[in-house]
Amino acid sequence: MIATSARAQLTSEPAPGTLPAGQSVLVDDGTCGPGKIKKVTGGSDTNMTTGQAIKGGSGRKRTCIKKP
């Protein structure tokens, strides 16, 4: 599991199964353009223990926001 705080800034998205549902991290990988950063919120489609897909779960949410 990774440190899960909206203040954490990563250069790439966490691996599948490492971002708990509802937790967010900021990813500065250049996909959102100048002055913006990607906010990634964990979904419920991957088992945190096994890394296996869960039927009917929701995937990660990605949004571009203004850099803090």
C-alpha cells in the first residue's frame, strides 16, 4: 500500500491494487497540461490483498485540477 494523501505528489499512477477505495493522490505526469495536475481516486474494482479484479466494482477516477 502507498501513502494516500491528496498532498502526496507522484510522477506516475500507483500500481493496481495499491490505492485504497476513496483515497486520493496527485500525479504530476504531464497529462493535464500546464498549471494542472491529475487527481487519482482509488476505486473498488481490485482486491487490496490479492490484486485480483472484483466484478461490479468501480474503477479509479481521474480528474485534472489546478496545481496546489
